[in-house]
Amino acid sequence: MNKDYITAYYYDEDVLLKAVRQLKEKGLEVLDVLTPFPVHGLDKALGMRRSRLTRVAFWGGAIGAAVGFLFQAWVFTKGYPLNFGGKPFFAVPSFMPVTFELAVLFAAFSMVFAFLIYFKLGPGAKTVIHDERITDDRFLVVIGVRKEGNQQEIEQALKETGAEGITHNV
Amino acid sequence: MAGIAMVAIGLLALVYGWIAGLESNRIYANLHLNSFYFVSLGLIGLFFVAVHAIAESGWQVSMQRVGEAMSMFIPVGGLIMLIVFLSGGMHHLFEWTHEDHLDHILIKKVSYLNQPFFFVRFFVFFAGWVLLAWLIRKTSRQLDMNGDLQYFNRLRKYSALYVVFLAVTSVVSSWDWLMSIDAHWFSTLYGWYVFSSMLVTGFSVLVIFVFVLQRMGYMKHVNDEHIHDMGKYMFGLSIFWAYLWFSQYMLIWYANIPEETIYFYERLKYFDTIFYLNLIVNFALPFLLMMPRNAKRVYWVVIPVAVLIFIGHWLDLYQLIMPGAVGHEAAGIGFLEIGLTIGFIGLFMLVTFWGLSKAPLVPKNHPFYEESLHYHTNY
């Protein structure tokens, strides 16, 4: 995040949910909310779009299935034909388990790597830990500061909604 | 009214089959097919209620009355099945009932495949199903009267009994009524395969009933979230069915033992259209159509797929029964098959709507009713 921002935390998920709605109403820029567990309705309150990771999974799976099937078809008919118990070389039923497994493998890997690349995560990535207690019992909001500087307004709004531990990262 | 008209079509088809001089094998096999198919829908309707009651889930409460009403068909279908068996259907359907046909393989199976024991099993299955269905319906209604937790716990107890009983009986009944048609052949996966087929059809029919009820102006409390979950069931169970189908097929194909492959050989040679159609309709189409998240939430995708699954699993059952019971020369899909199925659909609708009329559609006092209204699912 190259932007100036202010963080604050809440103790309760219901308070957090209400606070996020109020902050959004006031026109403040809620960059992120960090919670120790999924909070129902938070996606909607933040106005987030649905994840597009499922499409990555679909195409990853489709490519995996195609690779698995075509590779076997090539190996067993052209590359290295072997006779297994009198079965035809192009034996579709025996290709299915590998095709299925590769579809699953490619779908899973494509999702993991798409996620890591999109959010610039992975080994060696620089991450900011705003507050270690967000993995335990705190709900943290990250609010972006406008260029003209509206820290006062943000701090006021956060205090009104019951936030604590307001930290400036300007 | 529509139900009565459909039953009339069914009776007409039966009379037509009789007058047109179709093989009596074919008539009996069709009656057997449909009575098994619709009994299994009733069983799954009850299974829907029972399995969620054990899991203490909340969302299904909004539509559990439909499942309970579907279970009303179990005794009706059982009666038809009994009439089919007693009026001479046994000899037409099952080769092992002909004592002069027994070869050295079937002789070894006589201790299990004999008529007295067959009927003992038949009555044990239906006694258990009907009794537990009655108990679950009764407890569910008592729970609705006063919302006492005592009834909730009792419902869970009966549900657990039913799920265990169905786990055994669904497998054994499929051996008795379906697998023993080809008495020389056997597969250890068969019971599960039939059960998975029953499961996905039962849930699809439940969605269709909810849709019809909503169009009639009832059950307004069922929302997209509930339909979404039923869509997930249809999607997942279609894959589960395909998985079991393939597991059975591939092992037999790979091992290539003549006494096992004869089963698929017959089906691939004489019933190849239905054999491949079965896979497309029951696996490929639901898999692709129901995959997007939003497709599971809208009726105009869910209902066509549910109807597709309903027809597809009828075809699945057709290719399980007909090659053995009728043979490829006499089997076919004509007015008899279609008319009779319409008749059974009508009867099933009549019984289910009668069952729905006996209890309020909204189980207001169920402890989880409120929870089911606020149910929310993202993916």
C-alpha cells in the first residue's frame, strides 16, 4: 500500500459490521477489513465484487483435463504403444482417472498461483502486519486518507463508532 | 384435476399395452420400473427430512413439508409393486423364479433368491419404511403444534433410525428388485449406484414441487438461498452418480471377465443410444449447466435441469431393467412406456398434494424455522 492510511480495531463483529456501514455512509474510503474469522454480510457491507477465482479454476481444470487426455492419447497410440491385456491402444475408459486427476491438480494449482500473483504474496513477499491481534480477537479496519488530508474527520468517525487503538500511517 | 387426467392416461396406456398384444414381460417390466422409481422418490423425500434432522441443519426447514408429503407415496407404490409381483410378475421379471431354468450358478443362489424369502424381505422393507415415515411425519407435526424440544429430539432419533435402515434396505432392495433380474451377474457397487441415482432424482423432484407450489402462490418463504443449496445438491450428486457409474463400468471393462462383461455387452450392443444418452443427460448436462454459481440460484436453470435429471434417471432405470427382463427384441419406448410414466407422475402428484394438504406448509414452530428464513450462502 503506497497510500496513507489509518487503522483502528473493534472488539465485536456486530459493532464492526455496523461501523463499516456507517463509515461507508460518511463517504470514507474503507480499504480493507481484517478479521480472525469470516463475518457474514461483510462482503456486502464493503461492496465487494464476487471473487473471479472460480473462473480461473474452471479454465485451469479444463486445460488440465485436456492435457491429461491428449497426452495419454498421444503416448499410447503414437509415442510408446504398449499392449495391455488385449485392450485397444486408444482405450478411453482407462484414460479417465488420470484425466480427472490432472483436471483437479491444474484447477487447484491455477487457483493457488493466481491468488498469490494477484495479491503479490508468496515466499519473499513483503507484508504489513497492522496488528498481531487480528489473528486472535480483534477486528481491524484500514481507512485510506485523502490527498487533501482528512485525518481529523476519520478519527472522529472512528471514535463515534466505538473503535480503539487508532494508528496513523502517514 | 391434472393429476386425475394423468392417471387416466396411465390406465389408458396399460389397456393399450394389453389390447395391442405387447409382450406381457414388457407390461410387467414397465409397471415394475415405475413403481420402483416413484417409491424411491418417496424414500428420498423422507431421507431429505431425516438426514438434515440428524445434522441439525436449519435451512431445509422451509421446505421439509414437501419431503414429508413425498413419503406418503411409499405405501401406494408398495401396493402397486405387490400387485405386480403377485399377479404373475415374478415369473415375467425374474428368471430365478423358474425352477426348471436353474443352472449350477443359480442353484447356489437359491438360499437367497427364493420366493418366500423374497417376500419376507419385501414386507420387512416396506414395514420399516412406512412405519418410520409415519413416525417422522407424526413427530414433525407434533413439533409444529407446540415447538417442544422433546419432539425435536424424538424426530432426530427416528431420523437416525430411518437413515440407518435405509442405508441397508436401499442396497438390499436394489439387489432384490433390480440386480436379480440378471441373476447370473453381480456387482458389489450396484446398491450404491442405484441409491445415488435415487438420491439425485429425489432432490430434483423436491425442487420441482417447491417450484410448482410457489407458482400456485404457496411457500413464499422459500428464497434464492434455499434454491441455491438444492442446486448444489443436484450438481454434486450428479457428479457422485457419474463417479459410481464409472467406478462400476471401468472395473468390469478392465477386468474383462466374460460373466461380468456380458452385462455391458448387451447394453452397448442393443441399447447403445440409451447407454450414451444416460451419461450425457445425467452427468454432462447437469455438470456443465449447473457449474456457475448464479445458475444454481435461478429457477429457469434449476427447473429444466431437474426435469432433465428426472427423465435421465428414468432412462437409467430403463437400461437397468429392460435388457434383462424384456430383452432387446421386445423392448422399446412407445405409448405404453410414456403413458404409464405419465400415469405414475399423476398418481405421485395426487398423493403428494394430498399429503401437503394435511399439514401447514410452513412449520412455524420448528426451532430452526427462524434460522432457515435468515439462511445465507455465498458460494
